Amino acid sequence: MLASPHLMKTLLTILLASSSLSFADLKQEIAHIRTQYNKIESNKDLSAKTIQTNEDFAPNSGTIKRYTNKAGITVKQTIEWGGDHGSVSRTAYFMNGEIFFIYSNMSSWQFDPNSDPNNNPSTIETVREERHYFVDGKCVRALEKMASSPKYEVALELLKKQANKEIPDTENASRLLKEAYAMLKIKSAKELETHMGL
């Protein structure tokens, strides 16, 4: 379901006020970010290096996958970790050493409060995507969509049909930036385990 025109205008006003960009400038910056994103995603010459904790695929496990270009510069970094009730995959994209886009994919589950806890309780699976666009270290646009279903595969299909919604998410965006830059400094599984508190 799309947001009302009034709500969209309000959110756009908030985003423009926080980013100090005109509507035309914002549109141009978003187009530039998408171009850079597509260049990285289509680059077949990137080298990948993976760092992971010893508890691969276990609850509270973590993985960092870093992609560098021919000059050895990191242009993409994916962080994945799992917990008892879900998992997160977050990819940051770099240009000239600065993050310009972060894509997050999250899944979680919980017991259905309407099911019988004493007789095979059912679960609800929730999947969510977030997209954060950055210019000069500031979030200029944030999008979110989510879907839920008793079955994970169904939730994924429902998510594909959802429209992205604008969200005023500057506080969370700032946290995501700090996290991605901190992860960029991690060079070993031991450092990753220490960072995650394992």
C-alpha cells in the first residue's frame, strides 16, 4: 500500500531538510548513486576475501566478505550474522573510500501468538529490506519494505510485491555507517569474534 500524497510530501520535506539538498539535486545524487552501484555490481574483475567466525551458520556467527578492485581498493563489503531468531545481511558500497549506499536484508521469526503453545505452536516469518543513500556522509534517502507469513518462502514472494516506503531514518543510518566503517578495519576471524563478543 502506497503512502498518501500528504505523507509522502511530509517525508520528502524531512529528508530534504536533513540533507540540505534541493529536490533537483537530490534526484541527481540518487541517479549518480544508482549508476555507481550498477558499475560495482557489474564489475567482473573484483577480488573477494572472506573473514568468518568459527561457528559458521550457527547462532551468533558472523561473516565479512570484502570486494576490491584491481587497485586493491575496497568497493563493496557484505556483513552477515545470525542469531537465535533471525539473520542479517548488510552490504555497503564505497566510492573514493566513502560509503554511498547500504542495502540491508533481514529475516526473523517468532511464535504466532494466536497458536496453541502446548500443541505444535506455529511461527511467523518476517523479511525486511532497507536501502540507505548517502552523500558526504549524510543519509539523503531511506527506503524500507517488509512482509510476513507463516512460511519463509511465501514471505519472500510477498516482499517482492511490496513497494518501497520512504522513512525518516537518519539516526539508524548513522549507526549503520559507523558499523560498516568499523567492520572495514577487521582483518581476521579473531578480530571479528572479538567485535561480535563471541
